[in-house]
Amino acid sequence: MSCWAVIVAAGRGTRAGLGQNKVFQPLEGRTVLAHCLDAFERCGRFDGVALVLSPEDEGRFAELARREGPFPLVKRTARGGATRRDSVYNGLMALPEDAQIVAIHDAARPFVTGAVIDATLESARAFGSGVICTPVVDTIKQLTPDGRVLSPDRAALRAVQTPQTFDYRRILEAHRRAQEEDLAVTDDAMLFEHYYGNVRLVTAEGAEENKKLTTKADFEALQGTRLPDIRVGQGYDAHRLAEGRRLILCGVEVPHDRGLDGHSDADVAVHALMDALLGAAGLGDIGKHFPDSDPAYKGISSMKLLEAVMEKLRGLGYRVGNADVTIVAQRPKLAPYIPQMRDSIAAGLGVALERVNVKATTTERMGFEGECVGISAQAVALLIK
């Protein structure tokens, strides 16, 4: 069954007082929007996402994707409207015709869990709708038009959140009718109720933490209260120099009379980096994942292997905090190529340039590096889950 998500990120976030759309605000080393997209990617249940952005934020998202992405699940984009209802409608219209189930979610809820998403999806498949909710813990008072105060039974009340997941055809038709009638609603569940009479509420583990970030105080309250899972890994590799080979370091070809010998392109620096990344995540080493006995890796670019490592890490919910690579070679002189190497590694890791360091050193002619028999590399990487 084709499942898509509409993630609404077109708000102005004026109540947050941050001077920008709050979904682009850094939170635990990553933006709110990136956290949200990561959650839907990890869920593994969606064919794609339609991301709803205001026109002024489209360029900002492109920069975000370069710095914190890639976000392969974002396959469609839509323009935000004058109201949230308009924005959601635009997002629904951007979905492919064969979509069957759609989850509508506010990007300002970055801590949504896979269990929460799954609960709404299963309900929508079975009943046509699934809206995550939590019990109300405060006593609620209702004011009547004539000023009287009523006290509803708290046990019968629920606070609804997003994602709100529906049969795509039904929620799209409801939004079309709401556009024609200019129906004022505060969420999609209210709209669905208006035209179809009932909506299915669901609960799941993690719903209590699925809070919406609305005010500046919401962001301040989170600072220092949520400790990220940080992992550090170290890697080392060495290869012999050989005639008739190209010298590739950090994905960059360096002019030299010899290159490094190996089953792949023998990029010793990237090999060390991959071992550091895999080690930090407890995933063994590159020999385990890319054995030199496998002809599929004969002559392959190590940057392609790094891409595969990053896919594994993202699947486990990790992102790179920073990486530091040291190349040990007597010659050639590598200083002119360091900026290009940093660019290459930053792109491969999907991080900003300032999170990557590449440096080169000699051994004062000692050892196999100093005797120009081979080149070695060491790397340290930090992962954040």
C-alpha cells in the first residue's frame, strides 16, 4: 500500500521569537526540521514525503539539505498557503495519484517516534483514519457564550497531536470541500470529522514526548535536558605504493609517480575514516562489509564505499558530529590538495565543511612512510544518535 507523508514546515514561528522559521532552529546540533525528517526516514514505512515550505524558506531548505542531508525521502515540495489548512491542501495536491495512505505531520514536532507513526498508519489502513493522542492531565474548564463555566469529565478528554493519518482519497476530498466552503478548522482531524462523522484516535509509546515546539521557552527548556548518544571511533589503514596506480586520497587524485596498491582504489585516508565511523557505531570494520575477496569491489571508488557506510549509519539514526583525518606520507607534498580533500569528505559525510579536518605529516624519513614505501592514515570520527 503506497504511503506518503505531508510534512508542514511553512509556518513563520513568530511566537518562538527566534527571528526565523523555528523549524530551521538548531536543536541538539541539528535543525528541528532535520530531526523531523530523520524520524520519518528511520521509520522505513513511506514511499516519499511532500515537504510544504514558504517561498522564502525554499532556498534555506536547499542549504539545509547540503549541510545536514541528504534527505532522500523528500521527493515532492509544495508552497505554503495563507493558513495551515491551505498548506496541507497544497501538500496533498503534490502527492502522486497512486498514494493510498497519507500521514500529515507538523515539522515543529521533531521528537516523533517510529511507534507513534506506526500506530497512526495501522489505524488508517484498518479504519481510514489514525490520529495520535494523549490523555489530558490538566483539569479543563469550558466557557459558555453567556459566561458560565463548565467542567467536562477529564477522563473522556484527549489532546491530539500529529501525525494525523488518513485514507488519501478521503482526506483529499475533505480538503477540496473545505476549500470551496472556506471551512475554518484547527487540524485535519476536525476537518475529517466534519465531512465523515468520526475519526479514530490512537495512542502509542513516545506520544508524551511528541511535543510541539511553539514558543522560545519550549526551546530554552530543552537546552541541557536531552543528552544525545555520542559515539567516538578511531581508524587506521596503510597501503604500499606501486607503479602504474593512481594516487587517490580523500577522493582526490594527487599527481605522483606511483599510487597505492589495493583491491579498490586504495584510498587509505577514506579507508581509515570508514573504519572510524563503523567503529563508533559498533559495526566492525571495512573488511567485514567490503571484503577484498568480493569482485564487486574491484577498483571501486572508496567514496562509493563511504556513501554505503553513511547509508548504514543513517539507517541506525546516526549523524556525523565531526571527523579528523591524518595522512602520513613523506611525499608527495599534500598541502596544496588539502582544501579539495576537505570538500570531498564533507560532501561524503553530508556535513558542513567546518566539521571536517584533513591534515598531512611526514615521519622525517623514518619507517615505511618515510622511506616512500607506502602511505598510512589515521582518522577519528564522532557520531551523534
